[in-house]
Amino acid sequence: MCGCVPATDLKREEALKQHKTLSQELVSLRGELVAASSACEKLEKARTDLQTAYQEFVQKLNQQHQTDRTELENRLKDLYTAECEKLQSIYI
């Protein structure tokens, strides 16, 4: 027997090294996947929160617009009525 390591032992060693390397890469990828999933969940929650805030803002803005419009219509009616009364008194 020679003092050499048989070829099958070399192949086995190489396969074990490759297995270890791939296992470490898999663990690393799983960690990245967990981090990416967590980031995605946070972004989804932030998007939902922003969408809710936007909808509330638009609703408040529409309410304010309606209030302003009603006030302006009332002022215009009052001015119109006052002007009509003034013209009637001038005519009489």
C-alpha cells in the first residue's frame, strides 16, 4: 500500500467541503430571506398607514371645501338679498 489517500477519500472530502459551504450559504440565504420578509412587512404596514392617513386627509379636505362652499353661497345669497332690497327701496 502506498501512503497516498485513495481517490474515493478525496472525492468524499471534497463533497463534504462542498456540502458545508452550501449549508452555510443556505443558512445565510435564510437569514437574508427573514430580513427581507421583515422589511417587506414593515413597508406594507407603512403603506397601509400612509393610505389611511391620505384617505382621512382627503375626507377632511372635502368636508372643509363643502363648509367653505356653503358659507360662500350663504354670503352670496345675503348680498343678493341686500342688493335687491336696496334697489327696491331706490325704485320706491
